[in-house]
Amino acid sequence: MMRTRPLKVALLGCGVVGSEVTRIITTQTADLAARIGAPIELAGIAVRRPNRVREGVPQELLTTDATALVKRGDIDVVIEVIGGIEPVRTLITTAFEHGASVVSANKALLAADGASLHAKAVEHGVDLYYEAAVAGAIPLIRPLRESLAGDKVNRVLGIVNGTTNFILDKMDSTGAGYSEALDEATALGYAEADPTADVEGFDAAAKAAILAGIAFHTRVTIDDVHREGLTEVTAADIASAKKMGCTVKLLAICERARDGRSVTARVHPAMIPLSHPLASVRGAYNAVFVEAEAAGQLMFYGPGAGGAPTASAVLGDLVAACRNKLAATTGAGESAYTQLPVSPMGDVVTRYHISLDVADKPGVLAQVATVFAEHDVSIDTVRQQGKDGEASLVVVTHRAPDAALSATVSSLRKLDTVRGVASIMRVEGE
Amino acid sequence: MMRTRPLKVALLGCGVVGSEVTRIITTQTADLAARIGAPIELAGIAVRRPNRVREGVPQELLTTDATALVKRGDIDVVIEVIGGIEPVRTLITTAFEHGASVVSANKALLAADGASLHAKAVEHGVDLYYEAAVAGAIPLIRPLRESLAGDKVNRVLGIVNGTTNFILDKMDSTGAGYSEALDEATALGYAEADPTADVEGFDAAAKAAILAGIAFHTRVTIDDVHREGLTEVTAADIASAKKMGCTVKLLAICERARDGRSVTARVHPAMIPLSHPLASVRGAYNAVFVEAEAAGQLMFYGPGAGGAPTASAVLGDLVAACRNKLAATTGAGESAYTQLPVSPMGDVVTRYHISLDVADKPGVLAQVATVFAEHDVSIDTVRQQGKDGEASLVVVTHRAPDAALSATVSSLRKLDTVRGVASIMRVEGE
């Protein structure tokens, strides 16, 4: 039997995602009502520019007063697709205080301050959902939080930023340099006018923080995430990767330490073997590998951004929040009971691929090998190449702590026979 | 604040999956308690052979009286990993009547009679969960039912049976025939002594029925699913597929008709292009593509069977069922409001790859082409090959209703110049 009084929904922000959310709520009304068990009604949409033309968005619902909208008191669920920290944090908190559950797509805010928002939601007996904050349409937060709730996740490894994947894919397939590939991404609308958040890895780092917290039942903020962007990846790096049967991807990697007593989270470019399923993730797609003790290796793949895919994730959360409202309950919230500390990057165990320009004379390899040995870093392969009187050495290491690998590189730079370190890149996915 | 009285769990069946479930419940006690919000206690395990040695399974919990166990009245959640229709249906119904939620891995039962079980669960205010029934550890039912609850799924296309995927992968990589590949699968434990359920497609058809029902919010039983196994797939079929840049997979395909007024569900071998992500799913792995209107194309990949992966899915459901018990609520149950009818195979629009042995004389191609035209089936490509006075024609069609394609093949068989139809296979994934 369906309740006839509709659940009221307020929307904060009406850009690409918000317009699509509005379109679905206003056109799929019968389906949404059947799935929720009650009709829903869009009660108001807060925007900055009410006079902008938004096709399909009911003009009479627009308001510039977001605060008044979340304070109305009759709103059941607030959908937040504005982004950024303030005023959004205050708006969400105010919504909680007035009894509304919140569905957000805001990775920056969740990665900065998820714990206090979750606490506020619990305090007011409402839900906080944010599937759309990580990897767009791909169900990832709900599977991690619910489907794998009885398993032990050891590792999350993924491509979670479509812009940088588009750029790297372009560099890989055409041999283009970084700037050229970025220009193409911008022209095609895959990169924003200011691409910093994407290319410097801030966007991926926020997602890594959210995923690590949920996967390991602890608290991880963006400040805990080691972050390197892809602005220094060169066409030569991509070519070196190819020679090794690898490709370069910007990866978000969250790991539980082998002793189980700490976790790490990091974002950086890395070489992965072409045989790894993540290597074939093309264009602006996202894909995330999850390794759990009982489940084994799972992969989730799909469009990581865009209005409609992000709206799909928002709507899934909206249906869940509305069902919970009807049942006067709340869903699975934050789980941070393990309180595992986040270790620094130096503790991460990984492998390096290092290209050195060296003097072309006897004994150089011995000198270089000695430096690796002094830092307890074991060498997997060495490739020597001569070019015009100079030579290059490409070294791939076995697994070692990042601190030891990094110290090795510092020592190599000091050798007279090493003219320069042409590139350093981590090797993952083996 | 954690409740101290434990939730009581009964386990029906203690084979490969049940032992693994027992191991996790009895060893991960603190983690499970933290995630649920209350400790859980394994209260009894019903088995047929109590004297069999089961490492790590507490002997004192074993009973042969499953009925008495589900009738105890103090059981919060019953986990069913016995399989088959009876006595399991009666046991589950009895569990509901005594106030227990049920977590099941039983695809056969759910595909035969899911609707009445769901109704019983609703009647008694308890949950029925069965993530483990489809694609092992891969979260699929929860993402379809919850994450995509605000979206419109148009298609589910997947490899949902590991045994047959192992066999086809082996045939593809070694050129082996079906029997030889099946023998190897049996020797390695990927196929059961009686492989009928797998190789004849019954297992995949049950999963297709479950997925179609959830994806399209309607009721689909295994009897509605068109089913063809892989026993007739030959080494020659696989070789033909390779020539076309394809591989052969046993696919479960659930589709909403273009007019939205009906759905179809089918299981059969099909050629898919090597560039399709499902083509690279190797060995006993499973992978499922989901196409939704807003989300676009999503893929879920992972181990589709095995004790530990299946236990992971069971435990995820157990945590959800226990949380709901604590909150005195139930989760999202059956959603079958669309009541869309299931159309027969003849209505499915697909493509055929047909190999004909024909007389090597002029006019044969014209005759054959006429037959296709008479049935309104448009030809995409034709390849002619001569061999020892005879000739073969390989025809790939454009998309047409299966009934028309099938009628075309019947007519071709009647032509004097057609000596035989060497193989017919559908082409999917484009």
C-alpha cells in the first residue's frame, strides 16, 4: 500500500548533475514512487543564477536562498551537488538539524571532514549518502560498505579520475606529450579550464581517502593521502613503459599493511602491466579493483563522471534515503571502529622503474648497483643502452619500502658518473 | 553502544561454502560484532552426515534435524547453503514463520519460486537476501536493487557460470574439442561429476531469471528463460569465431524490449568481439555488464564460485540482515511492480553467424541470398571458401528477430545446393 503524502526533496545546485537529477525526478515519477513506496516531490532548487536557462527545470522551484530551503523543516531529503567545502558544510549540517537526510556528490567535503558530518547525521537520526562522490555511476561505496561488510578488504587499486585517464590514454596511443594531450582533453570538454584538481591528483586523492576509510573501517582524510599528479609524466616515460610491456595510469591505491596494524593511501602515476585489467581502461572511464580476503579480486568498471552517470548514483542514494525515511530508520553509516593509523608514504612497499643518464665507461653499473645494495634495495632487471658516447641505465627494482627507494635515488644523484635521473616511476599491479 | 545479547544464527548445510561461513563467523567475531552493532553467535548447524570431519566446525553445534533448528524460535537469521528445491523451500518458509530472516545462496529455488518466498518474508516482517546466488562474490544483486534503484536498466549481459567459461576458454586457447576441455575441467575440480546443470545452461538460466526480475522490476522464473547449453559448440565454431575477431562465451542476456513493454531472458553460446571486455574474462571468472539509461555501461567482475568467495557474499547479507533485525526493520525486498511480460525467444532481436556446406557451382550464393531476403533478414557479410570440390559459405546477418533467423535456417536446410548447416551461432556484444 502506497503512502500518498509525497516525500519532499530539496536540490542544492543545478549544474550538469543537478539538471539531470531534476530531469529524472520530474519524468520518472511513477517508477520512483513504486520503488520508494511513496511519491516524491521536488520542493525547491537552490541556485546562484536563477535567470540562467535550464531546460526542463521548473522555474518556479528555483531560489537563491539555499539556507532558507534547508531550514524549511518539511524537507525529507536534501541533495547537494554544489561542491566545495563552504557554504556546503554549513548547509548540510543545517539540513541534518532540520531532520533531512542528505545525498551528496561532494568528494572534497567528505574527504576533508566526513567524520564530523557522519556524527552530525547520527546525532539527528538521518542518513548521509555519497555514492556519487567516488567513480560516478559505478556502485562502489555501497558494495564496500554493505556487500563486503562480512569480508576483510586488503587493497583497493583504481583509476578514479577520468580526465587524467583520458590524457594518459591519449599520450599512450598517439605518443603525444603531456601538454598536447591536456589541450585535447580541454578542447573535448574532458578537462576543466583550470585542470589543477585533476592533473595534480587532488580529485583522486579525495576519492582515495573516502575509499580507504570505508574499506578499512577507519578514518582517512585527504591530508593522509600521499599525492603526486601527472604533470611530470613525459612521452619518454610512456615509451619506457611500453618497452616493459606496461602502460602508465594515475592510480589511487589504498592498502592495509601486511601486519594489519596500519593502512596507507596514495595517488601517483605508475606503470602497470598490459595484462592487468586496469591497463585496458580507456578514455574517461573509471575502474576500481578491490581485493578482499574471502571474495578475492573484484573489479568495478564504468563511466566515472558526467551528468547522467553521476545523477544515476545520486538517484540510487535518494531512493535509499527515502525508503529509510518511510521506515523511520537509517542505513549503514560510518564504520571507523578499527581506528587504524595511516602510515606515511615512506612505509609503502612498492617497486621503482628508474632511468639514469650515465657516463659511458667501465665500472658505472658496479657503482650504481652498490648504491642500491647499500640501501637494501634489490634489483630486478637492468637494461643498458648506449647513445652518442653517453649511456642510459634502466633499473627496475624488487619490492622495497618507498623511503629506501627514494634514498637510493638521492644517493644515485650524487654519483659523478650519473649525469642525471631521467625518470622515476613506481610499478604496480603485479 | 553495543547490545550484549548476541544475535543467533543457524546454518543449514556445511559443505564447501558452509564450512567457510562457519570459519569466518567463528574467527572474525570482533569485526562482525563491530560492523553489526551486536555480537553474533552460531547457534546450530544442520548437516546430513554429522560424523564427517569438518575442520574448524564446532562438533557440538551439529544437528541432523534442520526442521527443529529453524523452529527453535530464538534464531534471528538462518543461512541456507544446502541448495535444491525441497526440503529447502519448506525449511525457509518455516524459518520465516518463526521470525527468522533468511540468507540463501540457492539460485535454483529463487529462480523457481522467488515471488512466493518474498511474499512469505514480507508477511512475517523478515528479510530474504541471496547475493551469493548469482556470480559468487561479485556484488550484483545489491547494486542492481539499491545502487541503480533510481535508474532504468535496459540490458544485463554476462558470464555467470565459471565451469562453462573455463571450458570455452580452454577450447579457445588450446584448440581442444568440447569433451577434452570438459575432461580437464572435471580433473581440475571446475566441473562436477555430473556437469549437466552447468553445461546445459540450467545454472546460468536460473541466474538470468533472478537478474532479469531484479533489473526490470518484474517476475521472471527459470521457465521464462530460453536456454541452450554449450555441448554442441565445436572446435570449428571457435575457429570460425577467431576468423571474425571474436571468441565464444556462454552468455546470460536479459533485455528490455525497445518499446519498453516486455522483457526477454536467455542463455546461449554466442560470439563476441575480442574488443569487448567480456571477451577477456578468463578461466572460471564471472563478469556482468549492466546497461542503464543514466549510468551507461557498468561492469562487475570477480570470482563467480568457490567456498570463500560465496561465503563473502553470504556474510555481507548476514551483516545486513542482522543490522535490520537490530533496527527492527527490513531491507529493500522484491520489486515487481512493472509486471512486464517475458517474450519468447522468437521476439529477441539478434544476429546469426551461419556456416553452410554447399555445392561448389554457380548460382549457389544467389539462391542462399534469396532465402535470407524472403525472410526479411539482411546479410552483413558472406565469406566463400572452396575445399575439395565442395564449398563453404559463412554468412553473418544484421540484426533480425530470432524467429526470422531460425526460419531462414530451416529454409536453407531444404535447398538442394545446401549439403548441411555446419554451425549456427548468435553474435552479441556490438
